[in-house]
Amino acid sequence: MLTEQEMDTLADKIAERIVHRQPDQWCGVSELAHSLPVVKGRDFILNVLLPQPQFKGMYNTLHPGMGRPIRINKTKVLQWINDHPGAIDWSEK
């Protein structure tokens, strides 16, 4: 059983996490292209970058069909790219 002080400490930690957590931003391919550290086009994003296993679950579908645009979790993709700067071969076309 937790003491009142322990419960207050735990409540403060939970509240701090809730306040600092920003909702993920979702975007299309062109917006993601403008946010990348290297200038790359739509083909690179759809055929080279996003099919990599580490990005699974960070987009709705690569080929959604007519009238249904791809939606990419910009927050998570850019965070992963920033955390792993040498992991992507930016020279691929």
C-alpha cells in the first residue's frame, strides 16, 4: 500500500508526463519531404525510406489508392531519423 506522500509523488510524475507529451503530427509525403535533413523527393520517401522495417506503423499505407492520401507520423519518423543519423543512405535515388 502506498503512503499519501508516495501517492502525491506518483501523481506529480504522471501529471508531468501528461503535460509535456505533445500529440503526434501526421502529414503527407510532400510535407515530410520538406522536413527531412536532406532534400529528397516523393519517390525516395515512398520507395526507399518508409519501406524500411524501423518505420513500420508510422504511416497508414504506402499505396492507399485513389482519393486516399498517405498519412505519415511526422513526429515519430523525424525523431527516429534524428536519433539514428547514420542509419539511412541518403545517396540512394
